[in-house]
Amino acid sequence: MTVDNKTPHQQYPLPHPTNQLDQDVLRLAEALKAVDSNVYALLQADKSANEARETLKKALEENDETLDEKLTTLEDKHEAQVEASTKQARKHKLNQLLGESIFPL
């Protein structure tokens, strides 16, 4: 009678000293096939995870570039508005100092 020991987590067949060698050889072959299958599945999952990570990385880089472009545009607009406001404030101050309306506001 074959002693049916198994590994605790994956339940791979384990040999046992009281088993016949021809029985344990088949059990070990079964275990190796199961290990091979599990390793292959893990490699495929790892490959898929790496591909997903690369896709996400590219998307984030593109998003980052888009955000940088938008930030530059906003900074340019802000700078233009600050310049216009400063120019307007100078005109207003000159009009106040001279008591006249030299510069149309």
C-alpha cells in the first residue's frame, strides 16, 4: 500500500521510505510536472505584471509631459497677466501723481 504524503502548501506528492520505488518514481514525476506548471504560471503572471507596469509607466510619462505643457502654458499666461496688471498699475499711479489722465486706462 502506498503512503500518500503531500507537501503542505501545494499538495505535491512526496516519496515515503515504505513506498515501492516504482510507485514513488511516478509520484515524483507527477510532483515535478506540477511544479513545472506552477512555475510557468508564475512566470506568465510576472510577464503580464511587467507589461502592465510598462504600460502604466508610459501613460504616466505621457501624462507628466501633458501636465508639464499645461503648467508652462499657465505660467506663461500668469506672467502675461502680471505684466499687464503691473503696466496698468503704473499708468494709474502716474495719472494719480500728475493729477491728469495722460494714460487711458
